Amino acid sequence: MKTEELNALRGPLLLLVLVIAAAAGAIYYTQLLHQQAQTALVRQQNQLREAQTRVQRSGDEKSIIIQYVDQYRQLQQSGFIGDEQRINWLDALRIANERTDLFGVNYEIGVQQAYAYAASLNPGQIALRQSVMKLDFRLLHELDLLRFLDALRAQSTGLFHLDQCLLRRTELSGAIRYQPNISAKCELAWITATPAAAPGGGRP
């Protein structure tokens, strides 16, 4: 009798074991899917935060560009940003000579090279370069040099600084009343700035 009862229960017991195993497998699979969904959710949230950060940064960059675009264009027009404007420099020399009533200016411009003091200015991605211009001219008196440099700077044809200047008194013959008394040899460094190329080969 007992053997018959056990045989009768064998089928239901085997079915129960199979059901329990299937339920355990379903629970494990469900937990695995939940874990994967959580990982995907965290990844999506991180991507969303990164996208929001990029949008915020682009908004900040746009505000900065709008704020400084006029000044940037003025620097471009003056010849400080971009390629060298050597023709404009020569025009500025001619005008400065005329306005200060000098006796003519001889010049020599060297090749463009890296600006000697760029590292101390920490320009970042902006490349600062210089071209040294040697000037040889005559002055009536010392103040003519300052007037000439002021007149040259007033042309707004770029940024320069005076590296050195050597003044020497010339011998006067006395035959001509209005004649140069001083010879001047000066070196100017014309400075230009080139922003780093933007992605795609353009400029910012």
C-alpha cells in the first residue's frame, strides 16, 4: 500500500521540483534583467548629465563670444590678430614721419618668429609672434623721438613695443638752420596673435 502511494506521489513530486526549479530560474533571470536595467539607467543618467553640461558650457561660451566679439573684431581690424599687415606698418611709418616733420625714415623688417616674451604672458592656445623692424632716421631734438612713436601708435595698425633705441648727436655745419641734430637707430617688435585652429580647420 505504501509503495503504491509513493509511486502515486512520485509524479506530483517531480512536477513540484520542476516548478520550483523553473521559478528559481525565473527569479534569477528577473534579477539579472533588473540589474542590467539599473546599469543601463545609470549609464543613461550619466550621458544625460554630460549632455546637460555640454549644453551649459556651449551657452557660457556663446555668452562670452557675444560679450567680447566687438573687441575681438577691433583687434582684427587693427592688425594685432591674424596675419601680419606689413603694408599697413609702412603706411603708418610714412604718416608718422609726415606728422612729426622728420627727415625721412629708413627701415628694415626681419622674418617673423616666436615672440620672445610669450611664455611670461601665458597666452594659452594663442600663438604670439613678432617681426623686428629696424629704423634709421634723423631728429631735430630728443622729443621728436617720443612724438614719432606716439604718432606711429596713433595709426592703430597693430601692436608694437620699443626694444631699443640708440641716439647720437650729429656734427652741425652751421650752414643750414633747420637740420637734424640727432641720428636715431631703433628696433621695434611688431606683435601678432594667431588663435588656435578650430575643429575642421577653421578659426574661432
